[in-house]
Amino acid sequence: MMGEKTFTFPQMDYVRPDFEKIGEKAEELTSRVRKAESYEEVRSCLMEMEEFSKHMGTAATIVSIRHTLNTRDEFYEKEDAYLKGKMPEVMPGLLALKESFMESKFRAEIEKEFGNQMFVSIELDKKIFCEENIPLMQKESLLTSEYEKIMASAEIPFMGEKRNLYGLQKFFEHEDRQVRASAYKEYSAFYHSHEERLEEIWDELISVRTQMAKNLGYENFIPVGYMQQSRTDYGQKEVEEFRRQVREYAVPLCSKLYEMQRERLGVDTLMAYDEKRVFPDGNAVPAGDEDFMISQAQKMYHDISPETGEFIDFMIGHELMDLKNRPGKASTGYMTILADYQAPFVFACLNHTIFDMQVLTHELGHAFAGYMAMREQPLSGYYFSTMDIAEIHSMGMEQFAYKYAEMFFEDQADKYRFAHLQEALMLVPFGTAVDEFQHICYENPQLTPKERTLEWKKLEEVYMPWRRYDADDFFDRGGFWYHKLHIYLYPFYYINYVLTTMGAMELAAKNINDHEKTWEDYMKLCKCGGSMSYLETLKHAGLSVPFEEGSVRRAVEYIEGVLSATKM
């Protein structure tokens, strides 16, 4: 690890990777592995691959972060595009190197020391890559970058200031219903104003990804998307069964809760712009600004455990969080890792709503898991767990933080807990609709843009039957899906939030009865990183499989019980 005691993110040097040398190094190592006469020789090559892979990944991550921090910075915009264009070109050489480890006569020794998941991942890499797809991967990258730039370009005049998308969303909770309606109308208008190009980008992405799948021998992109998500021990059938459970158990409770909210607010019809206004006298608001929230988070993490205390000091001391909203900053939130420094990085746009607390628990939950995995796992490929596990880290941390809500919200803490838990449930139908929408689009690539938007409208009627847009033409005909960047950027990712809600609720229920054992299981989850498959990791952490009958019902019953016991 590079200079742990001295580095900060703003001071990190960026040196463009030499892709020609990387290719030459991969070729040299491949030859050495194939000629190796001892396990020690093969292991040495594996460690050398680890070293240059981490250097290359760290450089690309620094560029990506700095590009999202300021999408108007021409240097990092161009550098990000350059790296995304060059990465696919070195993939054949890297894949050949990885295959040499698979074919080595010392494979059994590699598995004994590092586990089988390394080879499972290599097998996936082989299945989802062919050289014919390199130009398509480069085009895909350009399209997703364009979508991100459009989102970051928002400068919407509202209430005397120019607001970006996160800044505007703050007013969805405003006490004045007309202000909420106006903010929602402006939000819709932004997407409507870019509708034509957003349609084209989505259409081109579907075309590109479909052709990539056909080049790999698949009828459509869906199996490739599943493999990109590292799904090796479940597939479409299990996800379809899960969606049925969501329709059966989660949708009715959400409808019931929104009806109760309508009555609390005293409105004839609950409109989409009312959904974030949970209480008539106002939602919970953080008791201080961004610096206050971070200082309170530091105290909270020190109290949770010695490991989380060490982690938050590391994040703050090395300036590994950028949380303040500002013009030109990408409208997103994420955690990533800088492997050379064994350091997570958290990016978000706080807006002085309960969303801020979610960032300080959700994204930092991801970061804590990465921090622990980087200190426990011997291979950088194990630093990240599979994506369907990763969201349990984040949503689980949100639940562990409930007991500390007073530190952030003072006498409004119960309001925060109620609204946050209700929001966790409301995500389930929406996230399931996002997943089914992507299946429809990739199963039917011949659909026109307007036909796809109509399909979203139909899904809203199934999964969000309470949703009313108050004569907003764009959203009324199905335009709401445009705002969900995961649809564009991360195919089939979004269902992970929904699947892991089940795991997070299971952790929350267990935590009530036995905090010590629950925290022990959570630490197991974080430390194992990506060294196991999805189902193996769930078993390792003592968690249930969400596809099994009854999983959604149990989670919904837990949420309903807690909300019913909280008098609001």
C-alpha cells in the first residue's frame, strides 16, 4: 500500500497508464506461467499481475472520481473518455494471462491458497468478452458518459437560485404543496426537454448491447447482463419468482401506507409530489450542516465498534469523502476503491434532507465493507463482493444506525426512523419495476422509444398503482423512468437493492434480539468480500435466500410491525 500515513485524495498523483507496457507485461507473465515448473513461480506471476492491475485500476478510478467531481473539467473529461476507450483494447491480453492460471498444472495449489472464486470470475470474463465487441464497448462507454453529462448539466432556476437535480429534489419535501408541485414540474420539464436525446441514447445502448450479446452467441443481452453482475448461482427464473412475491406482499402494504399518508396530509388525492412529504408538520431535517453531519457520523462510528471507528478516522483523515453539492458535480452517489491505497472513496451530493443520513450510512456502509475486505482478502478481485451482496452492507448499516438517529435529528429522530423505514419498503416495488422494465427492453429490442415508455407506464400501474402525476403529460405517459441512471449505466443492477432489502430487514430483526451475534454476522459479510458466490456468502453470514417462498412476506411483516408500533 502506498504511503498510508501521508496521502489524501486531493494530493494523489495521476499518471496515465502505459497501455503498451501493460500489454507487454501481460504477455510476458502469460509465457512465464505456461513455462513454470513450480507453484512459487506461478504465484510470483499472480502477484505481479495483481500489482499492475491495481496500479491501472487506481489510475482509472482517480480519473473517474475527479471527472464526476467536476464534469466541466475538460482534462478529466477527456482523460476519462480516453481510459474507457483504451481499457477494452488490453482486455484480450489480460484475459489470456488469466486463462494461463486456469490452465496451469498448479491450479489446485492456487485454489488451495486463494479459493475457487477467482476461477469462477475468470470463467465469467471469458464468457462475456470477445475482441469483436471492443468497438461496441467503447461506444457503450461514450453513450453512458453522455447520459451522465446531461444529468450533471442541470441548472434549473427555482426559488431564486439555479438548482441541479439534487438541489431541486430538496423541495419535494417542502411544507407548501404548491412549491412541491412546482419543483416536481420543473424536475419533469428537465427530462422532457432532453427527451429526444435520452430516447436516442437508450435506443443506441440497447442496440449496442444486443449486438454484443449476439457476437457472444446469445439471443439477447439478458444473460450477458446477468453475467456482468456476477450471477453464477441464480438466474431469470429466480428473479421472476421474486417479482411475484413483491407484487403479492409489498405492493399492497405500500398502497396502504400511502393511503395513511394521504389522510395525514389531509389531501383528496396523494400526488407524486406529495410522496416525499411524509408528515404534515414537516419531515425530519438534519440538525446541522454537512460538517455537523460528518462530525456526528464520526462519533457514531466510534461507538458502533472499534473497526468502524478506525475506518471513519481513516476516511476523514485521508479526505476520502466528497459530500457537498455544487454546480457541475455529477448527480449521483457512489462508493469506489483506490486499490493501491487500500482506500474506499465516497461521493455524494448532500441536500439537507434525510437523504443526507442515508448517504452517511448507505455509502459509508459500502465503504466500510470495502475497507475490511481490502485488509482481509489477498486478491484485489475479492475487494468487491458480488453486487447483490454489496447492497446488504449498505442497507444493513442504515439499520444499525437507527439507534443513533437523535445525534443527527434531535427531537425529530422518530420521524427519521419512520420515514426511512417506509422509504426502504417503497423502494421494493419501484426497484422491481426497474428490473422488469430492463427485461422487457432487452427481450424486445425492436420496440420504439415511445413503446418502451408505454411499457414503463404499464409497470407503474402494476407496481405503483397509487402513483398520480397531476396532469404532468411527460410523467403521465411514462417518462419517470428516464431519471434512473442505473437503467442506462448499470444493466440489471437495480434489483440488487431490492434483493438486499430482504437481507437488511433480516439483520434488523435479528439485531433486536441479539446485537452481538448480528454484528458478528455482519462483520463476516464485510470481511469475505467477493471470495464467495452469492448463495455461499449468504450462508456464511447466516442470512436467508430472498428467492425462497416467504422471504418478501417476512420482510414486509417486519416493516409493518415496526411502523405500526411507531405512533406518528
